Amino acid sequence: MLTNGGFENWADGYPTGWKSVSTASSATLEQSTDKRSGTSSVLVKGDPSSNKRLGSIEMTLKAGTYVFSAYFKAATADKTSARLGYVPIDEAGKPGSYVYDEYVNEITNADWVTKSYTFSLTEEKKICLVVMNPKSPGKDLLIDDASLKTEDGGIVGGGGVDPEPEQGNLVINPGFENWTAALPTAWDNATYNTGITKEASIVHGGNFSVKQDATATNKLQQEITIEGGKTYRISYWYLDNTPNARTRPWIFWVDGTTTLNDHVNDLRPSTYSVDNVEWQQYSKTLLAPATANKLRFEVRTYKEGDNSGFIYFDDFEVVEVKE
């Protein structure tokens, strides 16, 4: 539901989707390459004289229960703290009383730690999500991979999900939130999208992911219009937590209807996924061939073991990277 939860896209010194027009946004922010995933995170500067906040854009949420999550890491050798919360915004655009979860203390720069805050709204309400960097200890804080999930609420006008891709993301329906019958919207060519079902319990972000079986070599594909000679970041998340299925990308640059063999080792590696209880990310930043006008973004699930396993996919991305 969050726009730019990985803090990949920035404009005018702020991550896209993370600047409230109210005083909920009070911190000095920097784009950091010390990230948990993708290419960047947000650094929230600390101040021992006052609490500082990273605030989202205003959003109107339906009544329901929500889970706001993020990953934290200290930006320096000094330990830091964080606190997740939200603030109601009135009709004049002024924030009300801040509502916070408990503090996350003793955050170091050795590992990323995660925290989730569950809150409920009894009625439709306009809010900003906030992450506090408290004045005690007032040290610099890194934040990455923020998410907001719900099973019974949603963004007003969004049908319970954010139907639009992140700003700059060329993939349509990248998080598989929207479905047409048995197939996700924009991934609905039945010839090239096989063995898949909607998954609501095991997700990386949003409310749904794709679950793909290993009964055959099954495909998940969308063709995306790009411009030759430009640089793109190509990424997605997958979960391979079974010995009975495996996956790999099978991506091509395309010139009209002709596939191109550029970047074969990056786009169509000979190696397969390795079992892991955690979601894993595939991410490559590549220069499109001069003649390419499309990217055939395809991933595959293969038979392994007794073929009874599944691979889960979520949060696909193709973004132009500007130097």
C-alpha cells in the first residue's frame, strides 16, 4: 500500500511519497547507499535536543486494522532508537495527537532489525505514518523496506490496495494486487503465465503475491516498453522455501519481435535458486541495447524433488536509473 517503501526514488531531497505537507515531517533526510535491499535507504538525522520524524504523504484510510512495518539500522557506530506510529490530520491539514508503538532501542550498525506496529481505525481517517528518531539518544537512523498491510481496510479510493505502481516503475500491477479471474491484471496471457494462483497469506508487500507450482516448467511474464540506450534496474522478490521447486529469471531485451542475447549471464543465469526461509531479491542494473524497445520480464519455476513445491513472487520492478 505504500509508495516507495524501499526509498529507491527521490526528488528534491526527499524520498517520493515521504514528505507530509504538515509538521509530521520534521527530520533532515539523506539518501544512503547502506541499504537492506534495492539500492538505497533513508537516513534520518538525529538531534539530541528534539525528536525528529520521517512522515509519509497524507492518506485517507478506511476503518480497519493495519500493520505498519519497517527495518532499522544505526547509521554510525553509535546506537540509536526508533518508534513507529501515525498521526491524524484534520481538514485544515494540521496534525492531531501522535499515536506511537513502543520504542525500538539499542539499534546497532551491525544488522538490520525489523519492527511491526498494529493499529486499528474505527472510522475513515486521514493520517500520516511516522517514524520517530527520538532525541534520546538522538543519533542517526537508517530506515528501509517500510510497508503497510491490511486485510479489512485500505486506502479510500484504492479498493483496499494501491493499484498504481511506484513512481517510475514501468511494471504494471507489480505487486499482484489486482486480478482478472484466475490471473493477475497485466499478467493475463495464459500462454506465458502458467501454474499460478493468488496468495494472500505469504506476501512480501501489499495484500497478495503469486504462488506458482512446480508441476512443469511454469512461467510468469510481462512485456514492458523501454527505450534502448537507457539504464534500468530490474528486480523482483521470490520465496523458495522448499526442496521440491526452484526458480530463476528468464529475461530478454526485445527489438520488435526479436529477442536479443545481451546480458545473458545476468538475465538468464545457469544457476537456480537455493532454499531459504526468507524472501530473496533478484536485482540487476543494466544498459539496454540501443535497438531494444521492450523488456520481456519472465521468471520460471522448475520441477525439483517430487515436484510438489511452490515458489512465491512479489514486488516486480523496472525503473530507469538516471546518472
